[in-house]
Amino acid sequence: MQDQIIKKIIRIFIAILITILIATIIALLILKYNVEGEDNLPFELSKIMVISTGEGTDIKEEQTESKWNLKIAQNNDVYLEILKNKNYEEIEIIDKIIIDNLQIVETPKIGTIKLYKPTQKENITYENTEENEIKEALEYTGKEVSSIKNLEIANQGGLILFRYAIEDLGTYTSDNDEVKHDGTILKSQNIEYEDIQCKISFDLSIKLKSELIYTGTVILDLPAGNIIEEGTSHYEKVELKDIIFRRNLR
């Protein structure tokens, strides 16, 4: 009788031990996934490039005697390159690329941040107008070939573009024959580089025709350099291990 009780206790102990072991393995796998994300994505974010500059645009609603009457903005054009993973053996097709969950992590000391999609107008890529403003999300649709103006990306990979602009930086009035439309125009408002430094973040989701969706969070420091002295600056980032992509259920 006592032997049976001992055997029963041992069986219960072994069952509990196995349950704890399985739970521990599952917890470790979940932790590993949360830290490292997917290790073999069908498509990968291969490069981020940011080009920063400044510009002045005509204030059409105001009439002045000066030759130039411009409102000043600082623009940061973001380029994301998404390429097919050569090590992924199955066939997948991009359905959409989605930019959302737009956040300002560190706000610039002056100005207002707005986001813009590429314009459909010919001969220019961006126009900082209300009709081009991104309110909540930006979507590029997967097609056979890319078309930036139609917000389309080749379904086997390509580039997507959008703009972070810092506006409400003042006005520039002058009678000079020429105006230099770059970051040096901010000097007219006594703006310093530290005044416009900021940090932004957004979620990048790769949605496939198979209904799989992979999402990672991108954090960028803006502007790309000291544009007040350099006029235009840029940086390119290809080491992207800090951007972790995970499957989601949206």
C-alpha cells in the first residue's frame, strides 16, 4: 500500500516536472521571438535613407511689396527599400506596405511636424499641401511594377517614399534676386540645428497575398545632419538588426 502511494507521488512529481519544463521551453521560445523576431522573412527592409533640407514656398494669400515672401519649412524625405529575401524558398507576393502608428518620440523645440505622401503632379515629388498630408496611415499597393505617384510598389520589392516636414518656422521676406532653397534659409529666422532636432517612430507592415503580415517599428533621428550649415544632408542605414519584425494578426 505504501509502495503504491510512493509510486503515485513520484508519477505526480514527474508530471509536474514535465509540465514545468514544457512551460519553461514555451516561455523561452516566446521570449526569443519577442527579442529576435522572425529570422527568415519573405521580404526584408534592406535600406533606409533620409535626405534633409529646407525650402521656402510662396505665401499666395499675402501681398507684399517685397520680391520674396515665403513661408519656411524643413523637409526630411524618407526612402525605404524593401527587397525579396533570397534565402526564403517559398513564393510570396506583396499585397500592401503599410506605414502607421506614427509617433513623435522627441518633439522639436519649434515648429509643427506633418507627414506627406508623394504628389501626383508631374515634375515634382512632393508638395506640402493638405491634400497630400498623411493623417493616420500610408499604404502602398503591390503591383507588377512600382509607381511612386500612384503609391504602388512592385510586388517583389521596391522603394516607398514619404516626407516628414517641420513647418511653422517663420517667413522669409527679401528683395534679393535669388533665394537659396535649402537648409541655410533657416538662418534668416535665427534657427539653430538644436531647435529642429527630433526623433520619430512608425510601424512598417509588410502584408502578403497569403494574408501573412510582418510588422516592425522604425525609429529615426531627424534631420539627417546640420542642414543649417550644410544646406542639404543625408544618411543611409543598411545595418537594420535593431528593427525587429514579427507576425501580427491585423
